[in-house]
Amino acid sequence: MRGTSAASLREVVEAAEHTFRTADAPLEQTTDELFSALEAIDGSNQLVRLLSDGGLPASVKQQAARELFGSRIGQAALSVLLDVVGRRWSEQEDVLDALERVGVVALLEQASRSGSLERVEEELFQVSRLIDATPELSEAFDDARERPAERAGVLGRLLSGRVDPITLSLATQAVARRSEAKPSRRVLELAEYASERRERLLAVVTSARPLTEQQSARLGAILDRIYGRPVQMNVEVSSDVVGGLRIQVGDDLYDATVLSRLAQARERLAS
């Protein structure tokens, strides 16, 4: 998000965090209610347009949301929902992204309370890798592109009992949402956000062979120095990396592989 939407999202998340810290209802319940409202809004173009219309007074949009959801969700979820629809958004889709984000914030807050945030982050990363490495799973998601519940069901059956319940909720929400982004990328974004919640950056390190403990420690120290904050490394081995390392930290890509150097050499010869 940019501009008006970025500012609105920051304010919404800050307000939601305060609400979640003082809420009586379990945060998992609040998240379920927020995601349910999100699904209902996302399923109606008319409702999306109404609740994201910057030309309408906030009170009009909030009253519409209160009439639709006031009797269906708890006070904490309703308070957050009213705050979201009362803000100004640059794009229609931004109001949906904001609702999803505050639901994610609630689950990560619960994970933090229970001491499972690091586990959830790692499992989300592994789920993202699993989707990328399993063509049948990616194909199933593509076939059910317009059937969100079916996509969530596919992943839910695969992960149920194998990951933390919060990981399961986050991952199924990520693949169920209608989006141009690949399901694996959507899950990875949640892993990155979990890292941010731990005040860490997430680095995806791809190597031709497993790193030794000494190599991992040395690389981790280098990345910590570069970014001035702790960096959580997730290392994966790939035959595509002939030598060296490929490191992705957010939008930053460090590619020191032999293939990369060969490609650069070919470009120089061709120029």
C-alpha cells in the first residue's frame, strides 16, 4: 500500500493492537470473526465499493457495517471492523487487505502470548516452500481459484495435526483469499510479517549444499551487520544453485552463485 492507504493501515494496526491487548474474547475467535466478515465483503462487489468509497462519510460506512455484522461478531471484532471501514483507502482492495492484516495481527499476538511465534514463523516458511515444491498442490490451487473454501480445505487437510493451529489458520487464510499473488508467496509474506513482529528480518538462503553451523553463524553475523538488526535465516538446498549462495531479504537479492557469474560473463561477451 502507498500514500493514504499506507497511513490508514498503520493507524488501523496500532488501534487493533490496543484492542487485542484489552479484549476479553479469545483472539482466535476474534480472528475467525474478522476473516468471516472479510469473506462476506469480498464476495460482494457492491459491498466492497460501499465500504471503500472515499466519497462517503465514515459514519455512513460504519453504520452499514454495524447493521450487517453487529449481531454476528463480537465487540472486539466489530470495533476493529468499524475502524477499518471508517478510514480512507486509495483502492477498493486495500480495505480487504487491511481487514486481513488485523486478523493476522490478532493471531500473531496470540502466538506471542503462548510463546509459539518463532515456531509459527518457521512453519509458515516451510508451508510456502512445500507449495512451491509440490506441483500437484499448486495445480489444485489453480483449479480451485474461484472456490476459496476448497483451496483452504486442500491445505487444511494436508496440515491438520502437523503444525501449530495458528499456523494452520494463517496458511489456510493466505491460500483462500482471491489474489493475483501465488499462494506460496502469500504464505511467505505472512512468515515475513511474523519475523517483523519478532523485530527480526527474514532471509531466505538457497545453497547447493547444507551449510555447516560455522557457515550459518558467519553468514548470520554478516547479515545482522548489514541490516543493523537480527536476521532470521531459513536455509534451503536446491540443485539449481551450482555454487555459492542466493540470499533474499525482503526486496533485496544477493546472488553470488556460479550460474549468476556465468550469466554475467555471457552478457559481457554479447555486448
